Amino acid sequence: MRELVILGTASAVPTKRRNHNGYFLRWDQEGILFDPGEGTQRQMRFAGLAPSDVTQVCVTHFHGDHCLGLPGVLQGIARTRVAHPVRVAYPAAGEEYWKRLREATVFDDTATVNPRPVGGEGGCPLGPGPRVTALPLSHRIPTFGYRIQEPDGWTMLPDRLAARGVRGPDIGRLREQGEIRTAAGDRVTLAECAAPRKGQSMAFVMDTRWCDNALRLADQVDLLVIESTFLDCEAELAQETGHLTARQAGRVAREAGARQLVLTHLSERYGLGDDPRFVAEAASEFPGSVVLAQDLHRVPLPTRPRPGLGGR
């Protein structure tokens, strides 16, 4: 199961229909919680998620709408005695805010929570599972976007396996070893019987002006979750405050070669009637699928086409 559970979609001020930020990525056995804003615990309950579902937390920056739900999430992890490690990534420059949020109130803390501050241009080592990479963005305070990447692999092709006489346990050995000798003594390589399969990927780009690292994070991803705080008529305000418009978000997706685009982090100045405008502006730049995020909606991670059946 790989899907994005959208917990909140507002920007600085929540509205009656949009909670503060919160995004839960279910990736096989991993549960990655991005930017838990105020109210995230309650939204998780509505979405059928428990503290034990969280294995990693990724905070882009320490503006309140992206982190004020963190104390409750951490205390929920401690209160329910989650046994597995929970790695928390956040900008190293905001260490003092991390400490304040973790110790915001009196509670019995847990060693299960493992801080992983990130800085510079390097990757974010969050342990087992898909690779999580963090890159700095262009906002008013230190801010990082995240990319989740599955390693590339191979798709075994039955007709080629049969033609080369590879069957039964030898198929598994060929996948693991890359080369085997068949019962007939023939040397067979993995490339002869399989097609390269690019790993799935997702990027989370929040609170940034247009910048190169937004494109790097989104490069060829299957799912791009990106802020679109303003409509294009507010482009100057977006630049001034360190944000993107819906049109710019669409342009990032197009230039990066993303497959599906999810727009979120909408300013409170916009109402229900403005929703189609966000989609239309992004779609004017990006020819692929555009989704305007709504609280408690689920977005499946797009599956990659099988080799030889089209697609990238």
C-alpha cells in the first residue's frame, strides 16, 4: 500500500474546511508524516491513523502551520508506548525550536523518538526503507524539501526466462546474484531475462519561491506534493513572502517531468469558488494529472507502467 493521506491543506490560517498542514505517506511498512500542523492528531483519528503508524516525521521548517502539531504527535507516540524507532528530520538551524516543541509540556518522553537534523545540500539518513533526501529551499527561514525514492530494480520477463531455460528457484537466484549457470551449464545474466524498472518516487516541496532545488527534488517523480499558496494575480506577494503560485507549481511539475501533481497550502483568502482556478492555472503549465488537495482525501501513489507497455 502506497498512498498519500491528506490531513490538512491550509497555509498560515486554518479555515472551516481546511485544517493546518499535515500529510501522511503510507509506503509499504513505513509511515512518513510531513509537517504536522495544529490539529494533526485529531485529523489522524478522522483518517483512521494511529501514532503507531508513524515511523518517520519530516518537518520542512519551523513556521507554526508546519509544526505546532508536533508536540501532540510526539506525546501520542510516548503515551501509546510505540516500540519502533521514529526518526524526526528537521532543519538543523531550527534546533532550538525542535527542543521547545519536544518539551512543550510535561509528559513522559520516550527514547523511541530519534532526532535527525538536516543541513547543507546532503541527504537525510532516515534509516531503513525508501531513501529520503532533504534539500534546502528558498523561504524566509531555513526550509527543506524532501524526496522519497525507491531503488531501481528489475522486472522479470517470463518469455525470456523460458527461452534461456531459467525456471523455479533459479529465477530468484538470478534476481539476487545478477548471473547464474543453468542446469545445462549455460551462463545467463539478469539483463538477458529482465527489463530495468525505475523505482517509485515522491517529492514534498513546501513554502518556497521558485528555486533549482525544487526542480531537483521533483525530478521525474511519480507524485509531486507542492505548495500553491496564491493564484497568479498575487505573484508579487508570493515572491515577497517566499511562496509559489498555482501556475508556478505547475511549471515546476512540467520542467521536472513529474507524473502527477498535488496542489496544497492554500491561503485563507481563497474560498470554495476559487478551487477550480488553482487547478486551471496549474494545468495551463502542466499537462499531467492535477489534484487540488482536500482534507482527509487519499491519493494513491501512481504505479509505474510495466517495461515495454509505455510510459517513462
